[in-house]
Amino acid sequence: MTAEETLNNVEKALDEIRPFLISDGGNIKLLSIEDSIVKVQLEGACTGCSVNQMTLKNGVEATIKKFAPQITEVINVA
């Protein structure tokens, strides 16, 4: 998969997740993809949420890996 295809697939994954985050007062922004690591920034209510790490791993990372299996990790950059 090319870097452009990976980027497109990660964006598709984030578009699938975003409505759930927005409904809880938050959002997510893609910062970069380096090697097989995606760096994102949780925004709004997600920044102070006590379960944002669970959301990041069980929701965001799982969905991104479904669209782009070569991704190994998703990191929130505050």
C-alpha cells in the first residue's frame, strides 16, 4: 500500500469514528503518519475525558487498523 493509500484509508477510518466523538462533544485531528504509527490529536471534550485512552485504543486504533492493517499504533499527541 502506498503512502497516499494509507493516508486515504486512515482518513476514511477517522471519518467513520468522528460522528461518535462529535456526539460526545469531541473530535479528532490527524497530525501525521510516521512509519506505521499514526499520530492524532483528540479535541474538545475528548481532551479531558477520563476514558480517552480506552477510546483511542479500542475505538480509534481498532478502526484505523481495519482500514489500514499495516498501522501498528495510534498515539494521541496533546
